[in-house]
Amino acid sequence: MKKLTTKHDCAPCADVNLCENLCVDLAKQVFQLAGDDGTGRVIYEARIKSRQAFHDLLSKLPTTVTVLMESGPGAQAWARLLQAKGNPVRILPAQRVAEHRSGAKNDRNDAHAILRAGRDSSIASVPIKSTLSLAIQALHRVRRGNIKRHTALGNQIRGLLLEHGIALAQGDASISQRVPRVLEDASLPLPEMLRELLDELLAEWRYLGERIAVLSGRLEAAARDDGVARRLITIRGVGPIIATAIVAKQTEPSRFASSRMYSAYFGIVPDQHSSGSKVRLGKMSKRGDGYIRSLMIQGAHAVLSQLKPDSDQPDDRRLLRWLSRLGRKEAAIRLANRNLRIIWSLLQSDQVYQHKPNSRPEAAMSL
């Protein structure tokens, strides 16, 4: 392709208005564009090197042009701008776009990959989220980051003390209660330099714990203010954290043919290695949103830890049977899968989950 001397390096057809689909490989300042005529033939290419120029191009774009972009930072803001303007817009999952890339990774090949992925009917678009949903999502991301740093810092404190023969038990209680006593005990052979360092690490660890508690409180308040989240909390094993994460994700349950497909979307299903008539099921696929999947499994573990062996409730008897047959981890995964199916059902109605006694014990205990 001949390099043009205009502001945009374009394909032979320099009129973006003739495109049926226009894909954009987003960055902070550089935007790679490619457009087709609806048959898959690329008729337009451009490289824009400023946000203002890209904004001007979008503002003049006819509403008949569908804009495709890859999920990532900035995609939601540009998508909302186009949606308000009247253009059809689709955000495609980055991992699915990568499957359609041909050749080396560069902006031009990425743009063509987005264009090809847009014609793949098996790829579901990422929902365009409201500013409130993005704010709740930000709370979750910051809280998750603080939890990771809090855990890492606690492990570092344990490791430093273990080098001097002081072993701490797992859990936050051992750090918050025993570490101050260790630092005050002059009989322990700890250098003063290490005592000062551990005191600083302990202060940082406590601060992160306070931040996590504050962010959790904000998410609980958001759950109380949201009608959908309040209904999801009625599910056993689903609390305010999980409910707000589901609401912020804004999945469209109507695009899933069944609750089974909805739970599979989050990867809580066996992976397949099948060929011909041989069906081989492996470990959990772990596809989809790993954060929500981990929250669902944690909530399931919390439910299982509170089971009473002598309970006569139908749901409890079912879970006890799973525990005896599958073990705690597999039972938690099965319960997380079941809860996701219930969530799919509640998202399509205005109902709440109700625990109803089963008059047929054998049915209540079925798998």
C-alpha cells in the first residue's frame, strides 16, 4: 500500500463514510483504524495520532457505521460516546480477538483481528457499562488489590520472623495479636533494626486492613441501594460483595440460552479434550471472569463451613451428600455452579430466592 502524505495513512478508499464496519485498535494517543464494506473486504485504513483528531472523526461518523473495538482501558468511554451519538458499537473480549490475529503483533494486525472477530458470531460483546457500574467495579478492583498487598505483607512478616526462629500461625489474628508481643519482648534475640522494620510493616499491614474494611462497607452500602443486588443476596452463599460484582459486570442473561450456559460463561465447568466419539472432561476450565468465579467459590466454602451434620433441611442434606461423595473443594465448586444458575434466573425476573421445604426427601437429596 502506498504511503500517503495526508494526516491519516489510508487505504485506496479514503472515505470512512463508505464503511459498514469500522474497527479501532485503541491506545492513549495513537488509534489504528480499519473498515470493511460488509463483505469482509478492507476498504479503509488510517492511523490517527491524537485523541482530538480521533474524537473529531467519530463525531462526523454516520450512524450507519458499526464501530468495533477491543476491551481495555478507554473502550467504555469511547463506546458510551458513540452510543449517545447513535452509532452501533461493540466491545469484543481481548482474549477472543487475539485468536483472530494473523502475523506479528502490531497495531495494523490488531485492527484487522478486531475486524475479523466482529464477524465471528460465536463471540459475545462486552456490555457497555454505566458510569455507576464502572465506579462499583473500581471499588472491587481497588479492594482486590489491597487484599493482595495485605496478604503479601502478612506473609512477608511471617517469613522475616521465621528466619529468627519465631513461627506464626496462619490467619490475621496471629499477626495482629502476636507480632506486637514479639516486638515488645526484649528477651527475644531480634536486632533493633529488625524490630523497627517489623513495626513499620505491621503499621502498613493494619492500614491496609482498615482500607479493606472501608471499601467493603462501601460495597455493602451499594448493595443496599441496588434492587437487583438485594434480591441476589437472598441466595445462600451470595453476599454484598458478590452481588455488587455481578451487578457491575452487567451481563445480559437473555443472551444465554440456559442457566447452564451462564454458569459455563464463568468457567465453573470441566474443560474438554474430546475427539470423535471420545469425550474427555478435565479440570475446571477457568474461562470467563476469574474474580467473580473466585468469589462464588469462596462464598460456597463459607456455606459448607457452617453446615450442621444433623440438619434436616433439604438444602443442607443435599450439601452434606455432596461433601460425603465429592469432598469439600468439589462440593464448593458444585454449589458455586448451582448459585450461578440461580443468579441467571433471578436476573430475568423480579423474584427473590426462597428456600422451600421439600416434601420428598429422596428428591431433596438427589444430585
